[in-house]
Amino acid sequence: MSQYNQGLFHSWVPKPIMLLLIMVISIVLFGVTAVYTSNIPFLVGATGALTEDYMWAYYAGVIGMGLAMPLVIRLKARFRTKEIMVTTLTGMAFLFVVMGNTDQPEIIIGASFLISFLRMVGMMEVILPLMFILSADGNRGRFYAVFYTVVLGITQVSSYYVASLSMEYSWQYAYLLIAAVCLATALICVVFQHNQRFMKKVPLHYIDWLGMLLFVISFMFLGYIFSFGKQQAWFASDKIKWATVAFSVTFLLFILRMQIIKRPFISLKAFSKSNVRHGMLMLLFLGMYLGTTTLQNIFAVGVLGYNHLSNASLNLMIFPGLLIGAVVSAKWFNQSMHIRMLMFTGFAAYLMYVIVMYFSMVPEFNYASWLLPMFFKGYGMGVLFIVIWYYTFDKLGMTELLSAIGIIVVWRTFITVGIFSALFSWMQYQLQLQSLGNLAVYLDDVTLLSPGSGVNLRSIQINAVLAANKTLYGYIILAGMGVLVYVLFHHFGKIRYRLLRIRIDRAGKLWMSRKNRRRMQKELETGEI
């Protein structure tokens, strides 16, 4: 038997069983998370804490995931696969038990950070084998098409069932059940996983601990700003002001440290590449659409009167669009087609979702009517998660990828969504007040107090909410059209205006010196231009 084993299981385990076990472990790690947004209302109702506390816990979880990514290879080189899997799963189980037995939001915030860190470390152990299974020829696009569809689908299903358990029993029961599932999965790893190393043992040295600390502190301050900004009237609050100063200082120190030390926690070289910068811009556009969930929840719960479980069930309607997006993406990458139009269809589908919602802002909107907008939402979400991720990390080496992916995970899931969720929430409130003011022009005390006036204050409030949502959706539609124009004219790594460039090069040869012509010919032959 070889000294090193890059698989997961003992050699005596049949291959069909190996595949089944990888699927089981993957489903657990993909579906488990510390704070489900669908479960936050139950946490708030039971503990009496603010919604903002648990949004901060959710953001802390994303930061924990981002912290884990640059450390994955170091941990894999230091510890055995079984050690990593059993430790992460049992650690998560312990933390879920802690969460299920506390009502202190501070403990839940800390546990969320640690759970997500451990979860990401464990996920990388199964993602690498899945890459070889799903894309043996190295076609990353096909792998992303399957991987992100499965992850998004499992996330929506688990979010719904956790909300269902919290409603039927309690939120503590849901966390304790998740702890039991993690322990059962750890037992599977103990029995079936081998105890050999993935590679030669390398000690944990040259880790930039101070850089890690600055990474966590700076983004935790930013998470506090996004979570509590509206509740504390943004910069009217001294806490928000000081948190902004603290974030700016710690993040600046983090950037400076990453540039001056020899072995930084995160290398910033990848961010000098055009595709990474444009990919982050596209993730910002995606964050704008993901932030519309705030408006969707206001409409479903505040206007249509759905309970939190019915509201969570709406996200299950994205499955048809999600699956079609996966099939289209897989076919697209199999044919090695240019990704511009695939990207365009993703943003266009999300724009269609917003357009349908714009025309659906009426109190008579029924449950079945959600199928069309959620189909567009599912297709747009699935395609954009796949193709933007593919484009952003295209042609990056493994070292650059693992360095950049930590920040980009935080950027995609936390910063962009946090920016637009906070912005939409604040704008919705301001537009709602404006709508109430406009409606108040037609009302006076005599009208309100006179018998038989037929004035219903609740309907006035609902109309104000609908008007505010519709105005916001209109702004998003205009921004979405600009995004489509940007996608159509972006080069995606290809040389634009090639014919014009060739003619200019030929004209330049008339006045170029012989030395410059030789240099240009060499660059053309080597592919540098």
C-alpha cells in the first residue's frame, strides 16, 4: 500500500459505496449552516434579541468561510484526511449543541463564525474528489454547472426544512437535530475513511496570524455596520461612526501588511488581473439582484400576509429555473462556446424576474403567480453563480486561486449582498414615508373620523409599501439594463476590434524602425500581443 492516498476511503470499500458516501457527506456539509435566514424570525421571537444580531451572526459565518480558504492546503498538508473530517464534524456538532442551549446572540455570533470555518475546511475535502468525478478532463465549467446547482438546491431545501422544524417544534430542536446529523456523519468517516496522508507532512509554519486577525476584525466591523446601520439611523449613531473608522483602519492595515511581508495570509497578486477585477464587478451586479430578496420578503410577509414557513417555501420554486440553468451551462461549456451570451442570459433572466415583480405589486397576487418570477430568478441565479465564478478564476494558478478565493467569497456572499440589502431596506423605508405623505394629501381629520367614510388605514399602509417597492424595482430595472449593455461590450478575455488593430499595426510598420519591427514580430510569435 502506498504511503500517500489522495482518495477519501479505505481500499476495501466498493466504488459504488464510495460514491454514495461522498454524496452523503457532501449533502450534510453543503446543507448545514450556522444561521439560516429563514430561521432568523424564530430566533428573534424566542430570544427577544434584535434581527440585526442574527444578521451579524450570518455575516460572521461568511467571514469564517473566507478565513478558511487560504489555510486549506496548509491544513491538508499537516493533517490526515480522517483527522480533518472527524474534527470538523464533531466540532460543528459541539457548537450546534452550544447554539441550541443558549439565548445569547453573542454566543451565536461566535459559534456561527467557528462553524462556518470548520464547515469550509471539511467541504474542501469532498470538493477535490468531486472535481475529479464530475470533470475528469479538467473542464471547470462543467464542474461548476453541477456543483453550484447542487449547492444552491441543497441550501434552499435545508433552509425550508429548518424553518419547518422551528415552526413545528422549536429553533433549539432544529439545531440539536443538526448536531446529531453531524455526529452521525463523523461516525461514517471514522468507519470508512483511511488514515493515510494526502501528501508529505508539512508543519504549520509561516502562517500570518496577525494578517488573519486583521482580516477577521475588519470584516466583523463591516458586518456590524451592515447589520445595525438602519436600526441605528446609520451615521447619526456614534457606534456606526466608530465602527466605520475601525473598519477603515484595520482593513487598510490588512492591505498594507499583505503587500510588505514575504508570506502574506492572502496574496493580492491575483487582483491585478483584468478578469478578477471584472469578475468582482459582475459579482457586485449579482449582489444587486440577490439583495432584492429584501423587497420580496417585505411583499410576501408584509403585504400578502404569508407566515415565515410559506415565505421560505417560495425559494423552492427556483428549482425548475435552476435545473434548466445547469443544463444550459453544462452544454455551453461542453461545446467550449464563448461565455458572453451565457452571462447575458443570466443577467437578462434576473432582469425579467425584477420586471415581473414590478408589475406584480398588487394585494391580489396569489401563491401560484410566484412560479413565473421564481423561474427567472432560479435560472439567473444558477447561471450567474456558475459563469461569473468560472470567468473570475479563469487561468489562475492554484496558489493564486486559494489566495484570492477567501476575499472573493466574502465579497460575493457578504459585502455585495450586505450593501444592497442595507441600501434597499433604507430606500424602501424612505419611499414608504414619501408615499404616505403623498396619500395624506387626500385625507384630513374630518374624512378619517366621519362614520361611513370607508377609509382603511391598513390599506393605506399597504398601498404605501407597494408604491415604495414598485419604485425600487423600477430603479433596479434601469440599472439592470445598464448591466446588460456592459456585458454585451465586455471582451471576456478576447481581443476587441481585432480587424482595426491589425490595420493599425500594419500602418505602424511604415514608420517603425527595424528594431521595433523585430520586437513586435517576436511578441506576435510568442503570443504576448
